[in-house]
Amino acid sequence: MDDEYGSRSKIFSQVIRKNSVKSKIQTTNHLIEGNIHIQLDNRVIDELVQNDDFIAVTEATVIGADGKALFKVPFLTVNRSQIIWVMPEEE
């Protein structure tokens, strides 16, 4: 990105740019399919070990034990303590 500060400069703002990673999240009771958002230089694991209590998931589908979708929502927060595993489609 070339701007008036050059391509190597950083511009500080309140907005944190993130990549969307389509993932499956197994919780203690449900499977969640959706997008988690990670900072540009981070991996999925880096986001999961943050000190925040919740992780944001967009375009989320919550799937029950019978494999059927219980509901779909544009935004969902998941308590990190309930996550068993996360499988990104690609990282």
C-alpha cells in the first residue's frame, strides 16, 4: 500500500484489520460452522489463546447432535471455555 507515508509505514487507527477464516468449532454441546476473524499477522491458534472470554463468529450455523441445523445467525459469540476444538478450512 503506497500512500503519502510510503509503503513501509504504519497508520494507526481504531480499526483492526482481520482476515475471515471459515471454520468448524466443536463446543461441549454443539458444532458451529462459520467465520472467525484473525488479525492479519496471526494464526487461528493465536486468536484462540487471547485473554478475551469470547470469540466472535459470523455467518454462524449451529448444528445439534443429530447433525441438523438448529439455527443460523449473522453474528454469534462463543465462550472460549466451551470450545473443544477448532478446524479452519484453510489458514
